[in-house]
Amino acid sequence: MDEQTVRQHAQAMCDAIVAGDVDRAIQDFSPELRRNLGEVIGLLPLPSREGAIESIAQGGSSYVVVLRLTGESEEVQVQTRWKDRGGKPTVVEASHLSRIEVAAEVAGGEFERAGEGETG
């Protein structure tokens, strides 16, 4: 397992999340993560409109990949840990790093800022 292979699998996961294809998104999850799927899915902004790899770092026998996923109202960073299981990259851990509210687009292409609204 090398960085390029992990990057390809992580990008495929991002693409599947954006496409709304949860089955494809979790195909590289370990059996342990699949048993706790609700907790992992709860980390993700669904639906997501954008997904990207923020960083990849090798640490011992694993790779840590930070994914940035943007939904309608929030952007989150999820840290995933990948290990070689049976000759293929497998996500063995996922945790939440950050969550940021994003501006919601309103009619006419304008944006409404969080916390602002009409008064009166």
C-alpha cells in the first residue's frame, strides 16, 4: 500500500459521498466501522456538494487522510486512518476534526450570513 493508492481510494470515497452513493462510499471501511456505520455517517454533511482530500500523511504502518466535505450548511473535516487489510487500503478509523457553518445561498445567487435575518 502506497500513498498514491490510498489517495485514489480516498478520492473515490469523496466522489461517492458527493454523489450520494453511501454503499460505494463505505466499500473501503473495515468490518468494525461497518458495524458502527451510523456514527461514521453522522460525521458527514449529507448531502455533500463538494469533497476533497485536505492532506495525507504516513504514520508507521498506516496513512492518515483528512477529508474536507462541504454540505448545504456546513463544511467538515474528517480524519480517516487507512491500513493495509488483505492487500487493499481499508479505513479503520474515522473522527471529526472541525465543523464550520457556511453561508446558505438564497434566490438570485446572493448569500445569507449565519445569524443575520430580517428584523422587524
